[in-house]
Amino acid sequence: MQARIYVPTKNAMQSGKANSRHWVLEFEPEAIRRLDPLMGWTGTTDMNGEVRMTFESREAAVAYCEKLRIPYEVQDPKPFPLKIKTYADNFRFDRVR
């Protein structure tokens, strides 16, 4: 049972950074998904794939895994470039077209 700790990226439909401030702990799937012959749905017997926990900080998520002796992998978030733009920049005389 391998755990993955990461910060989720922002949704493409939102302009702010909501729901991307918390750290998420998810378990990697251990069993493969199988196709149900009658209905055509996919399913698995691994219920750890349904678990998704959020933590306030990276240290809290790592402490939780170490306390329960769960092997984990931490994925650091990529830095988000901050582009400062103002409406007045559209009307500057020295702007490049």
C-alpha cells in the first residue's frame, strides 16, 4: 500500500487558487480494474483507492504516514509564475505589439 502526497492543481474553470491550498493523501491502486461482463462497468476490489484525505500542511500528511507506517511519496508543487498585469498596460505608448 503506497501513498502519494501532493497539492492538487487548480481547476481550469476557476481563476483563483481555491482547493489548491491543502495537501492531499491518496493511495495508489493495488488491484487492477476489471470489466463487469453483464453491465460493462469497471470495478475493483481495492477499497483504498476510494480514500482521499486532506491535510493543512505537508508535515501533517507525512507525520500521519509515519505514524501508521505507510510508505509514501511526496510530490512537491511546481512554482506558479505570478504575472502582474494592470488594465492601464493596454494603453501604454511604449508597449510591444
